[in-house]
Amino acid sequence: MQKEKVIPFNFIPDKGGRTLKLGGANYMLMNDAMYTFYERSMGDFSDFFLAIRDKKKILGCKCTKCGMVRVPPFVTHCPDCNFAPTTRVEVGQVGKLLSTPPITYFANALFLDKAPFGRGRAVLKGADTAMSVMLYTTTGILTPGIFNRGTEVKIIFKDDRMGEICDIFAVPTSELTRAQIAKNGLLESELKGSSPCSSTTATSNSRTRNSNRPISSSPAKTRATCSTAFFTKARSLIQSSRKNFG
Ligand SMILES: [Zn+2]
């Protein structure tokens, strides 16, 4: 299998050019490239990303004076407490959305293979600030109405993690079983095969809230097609629309 590169191969045009006709005149367009590659340090954020990659944990920082827990741990010293030091703490992996998230269907090149996704701000259990996280549904293409302000979400970890923020995303807890919600470090591959109908009453109730979402008569089968297959489908949709507009 071809090893993945920083710039995916399908974004790199073939060497050559084409003729563009404009106002009766021919113009040459040549494919060219200008790349800059560099390494960047995650600096004081390193343990946050290492915890995601190696321990499937979400870390925050807790002020030693006021006790505020910020997630992600974006300060080493609390600006509200005359720069008292903070300490690292682990926070929960279930939280609530601070606001109704926008959905990105047509993303720029950096996120093209990830669209469509919601851009959520989730306040995880034990945290006082909201963390930006990508949102998906296990039921197919993300549509408005699945996520709203206050929707409870669960952090999911990708099976292959590099130590970047896209290693995690969130799904509604209403689409998960009680066991899945309770399990820390839930993997994307563990979402497959779960059936919302076999889950708890609480889950069924919260599922009813999203009544604008089509509920399949065979949820187990729907669930089995989620995630990877869904991402592939979404990617091909986006790529075909790029061709149409390009
Ligand atoms: Zn403080």
C-alpha cells in the first residue's frame, strides 16, 4: 500500500498544461508547484497530543489557585490569578455542545477529505472551557438538526492516531449504547455493529429528540456502514462536486 504523504497524491496535478480559450484567444495554463515543508513543535501542547495518541485521554490544565480547568490546556499559568501555575488533569470524554455547530460541506484542501463535518465546541465533563472538536453522526451524512446547543456528545478516537487534533471527533451520545458512552478511549472501529435499539431507555429517549432524523428499520445494518465507509462516500461526493465546479 502506498504510504501516505503530507500532501495526498490526488491533490498533486500531473506535469503538463492545457489551453484555455478566452475571448477568442488561446492562453496556456501550465501546472506548477511550490512547496514548503517544515517541522513544527507542539511545544507545551505536546503532552496533550501525546495523551491523545498514546493513552486515548483528553488533558486539560487546572489552575492551582482558582481551580479553573481549561481544555485544551492552552495556558501554563492562569491569567486570572496573577499567573499562578496550572497542573495537568485528565477530563471526561462526554460533554455538551456550547452552541449549535456550523456544518462544513465544502472544505478547503486541508480538510477536503474530512467533509462534511460539524465544527463543535464541547464542554467536556470536568472542564470549564469548550474544546473545538469535529462532529459526525454514525447515521450517514451530517445534516442540520442532529447537533444543537446542549447536545450531549462523546469523544471518539481514530484507530490510527498521529498525535493531531483530527485524531479525535465527537458523535451524539444518543447514537451510542450505555457501555459505549461509559468507555473511555472509545475507538472509531468500536462504533460499528452497535445497535441503538438494544441500548437503554435513556438512550432511546434522547434518540426520540432527534425525530427529524430518519430512523432506519434495521439500525444494526445502518450502523455497520458508518465511519470508514461513510467517510469514503462523503469524500467521493465532494470530489465529484469539485469536478463539476472546477
Ligand atoms: Zn486561576
